[in-house]
Amino acid sequence: MAEFSNEVFVATLALVGVVIVVAALLSGFIERSGLPQVAVLLGLGAVLGPAGMGLLDVQLDSPILRVVATLSLVLVLFTDALTIDLRELRQYRTLALIVLGPGTLLSAIFVSAAGWWLLGLAPAAAVILGASLSSTDPVLLRGLLRRRDVPPSARQALRLESGLNDVVLLPLVLVAAVFLNPEVGDRDRLGANVLSICFLLGPGAGVVVGLLAVATLDLVRRRIGVRRDYESLFALGVAFSAYAAAEALHGSGFLAAFAAGLTISALDIELCDCFLEYGETTAELALLFTFVLFGSSLIWSGFSVLSWGLVAFAVLALLVRPVAFLLSLAPLHIDRRSRLLIAWFGPRGLSSLLLVLLVVFQGLPGSEYLFQICSVVVLLSVLLHGFSPFVLDRKQGRSQESGVRSQESEALVQHEQTNSEMTSSAPTLLVPTVPEQMVRDKERISLDEYNALRAAGKAVYLVDVRTERSLGRSAEQAAGAMRMPPDHVADRAVELRLPKEAWIVLYCT
């Protein structure tokens, strides 16, 4: 028995290592080629699964699936909440309300009705399926949101939807699961369960844990200091602590994780930015690992129940979203291209599977069939949304790209002129001489050292790399600085044709 357990442990570690290595090595190729990363990882799972090398065979009752799926959903909800820019949310509040209200709910209602009508599901089961398949997957959307030719209104709407609609749909799944549970008999008990699980204990525990975390971190920062990279680990610890606290109180740990992240987002912007540097990558790694587990055999199980009715439902489940969102967006004054992008790009992926798994893990009747149905729709969504050309005019995208680059070139010229004026007028006699090698070997540079490099005639570029959230607190910028968002700084430097031998000094506070 000990030998078997050791083999399983070694195999699991090997699988984690393979996922990390493959994801890292193929990340650049996947980003440049436009291939959906999800499809690549599902393919990797198939290669490792029973139909391939036979190294991985995960079933719905597998303990490792339950642990990984739970951690992944906690991280998805916590990361979604933590990355919410409340200033941006207030600015686009009407768009957010339309997308998360009528858009998301109408989509869930239409899918639920299709499940009840075409598949003969019970009302509660149809609601679970409709809510799960209305969840927009942030992993599949990431490639689209990084494109510069996506209109700002479409980008904001899809970003807000992928970050917030899970918290709208999760209560629907939890409430419907209570109705689906044959052990629940009287309405009083039903009402108490719904109230405590969905709206009181879970979010309450998350807010308390978030408040304690922010207060404790602030105290330790002021007294002894905290390393910035460890603040990311601290945020992950808060997510898991919030989940555990709520579950101990018999509340929803998932809603608690979201509430904790939202509390931190409102009170501690610095911790949010720290988490984005490292914790978001950790969360994405858990999601990628989960996709590999699903790809081994589980996600293909939907083909075993395939029928014409299921095919019709899968197609309808993807087509009702454009109808729901076009109706919901009708009162808003946004351009036609943005409206079509928002309506079409609602990819179903890991979030949908994780929501259905909540019912599977409870062992509720018919839950395995719901997972199989959801798997078919997710595979079709990966095919249509992941491999589609994003319904964007490439010529228009290239013209916009060239326009952006010309603006950046103008900004570079202005920066060089400003830098030259500052250098010529700087009191160089008062600036201490700093050996170039001493500065080169340091991670941080002081203002005097920066001025010394400029006074010595070096090509020095001061770059503002604050996140949009931090920039929102103060739009003031250092004299002569260039603005570069923290994403793809190296690529932006190449686009701006910064000399390779130049000094690039970054600041973020």
C-alpha cells in the first residue's frame, strides 16, 4: 500500500512538472499564433490519458480532482474580485449593470429553458445547467482582451463580465442545488439553508477575514516591513483562509473568497498590485493543471451521451447569448462593432465545469449527466470561440496598430526632447559622480544616481510602469517620464525602438 501511494505521489508531481514546463515553453508560441491555450492543454491531457499514453485517468470521484477543482474555483473567484478596479467599475457602472444583470440573467434563463425543453431536465437541474453555461471563462477571453484593436467599450464590458458574473451565477447554482437535494423536505429548512449559505455566512466570513488581513498587514508593514514578493503569498493565504472560515460556519467558502478579495480590492491597492505580479500567475497555473485533468478523460465523457437533442442544445446554448446580450445592450449608445463583440464572445470553459462540479461533489441525482452535457458545450465553445478570428477586421486592426505605433513614436520624440532639455539645464556640478558599474549591479537606483547617469551623457529613459489601478489614485507623473503599462514592457520597448544600450529606469509608486 505504501509503495502504491508513493507511485501515485511521484506520478502527481511528474504531472505538475510537465504542465509547468509545457505551459512555460509554449506560452510565447501560443500568444503569437492565436491558438487557445485551453485547447493545447486539453490535448496534452488527452495524450496523457487512457486514449493516449495511459499515464493519467481522473474520474469524477477522484480526490485529486476535488482538491484541484475546489482550489481552482477559490482562486478564480478571489482573483476576479481582487482585480476589480472600483474606480473603473464606477465609471462604467451602467454598462456593468446591464452586462451582469439582464445580459447574464437572460442568458441563464434562455439556456435553462433550452435544457428543460430539449433535454427534459427537471427545473432545478435546468437552472444549474443554465447558470453554469452562462459563466464567461476568463482564460479563454485573455487573448482577446490583450488585443489593441478591441474597442474600449467592448474590452471593459467583457473584462467586467468575466470578473464578476461568477458571483451572480454561483448563488443560482447553490439555490438550485438545494431544490435538487431530495433530503430537503420543508420550506422553512430550505429558506434557512438558502439564506445562510448564499447571502449571510459566506460573504460575512469573507469580509471579516479580508478586514483582519488588511489591518494586520498594514500594522506589520509599518512596524517591521514586509517583502513585496511575500505579499503575493499573503494574498493567497487570505483566499484559502476565507474559504476555510466560511466552510467551518457551514456557509459558502466560494462566496467568502470573493468577498475577501473584494474587501482587499477596496482597502489595499498595493496588495492588489502585488498579487497581480505573482499570485495571478499561481492562480492561472492551477487553472491550467485543472484543464489537463479534465482533458485526460472527463471532458470527453460527453460524447458517450451524445444525441441529436444534445447537439441541438449545445448549439442553442451558444447562440442564445448573442440574442440575450443584443437585447440587453439595446438601450446603450455604443457602436455596432463593440455590441457584436460583447454579444458573441462569451466563451464557456473551466468556470462552467467548476460550477457544475459543485453539484457533482454533493452527489446529487443526475449531476453526472449535467457534467457530461456541460462538457459537450465547453468543447464546442473552445472550438468556436477559441479558434475564431475574434470577428475582427484584420485590416482595421493593422491600421489601428500603426496609428498606435505612430503615437508612441511621437511620445518617444517628445520624451527625448524633454530629456535633452532637462540634461542641458541640470546642475551637473552638484550631482555626485557614480561609477557606472556600481549602478549596473543594483536592482534599485536613487534619484542622485539617475541624475548622475544623465549628467554623464548616458541615454536614460524614465518609465512610469504603474498599474491602471495605482495610476487612478494619482495621475501625476515624473518630469520627462514615459508611460508604459506593466503588461509587455519588453515588447513595448521594442515597438518604441529604444536603444538596447540605453538605461531604462522604471518606477511604480
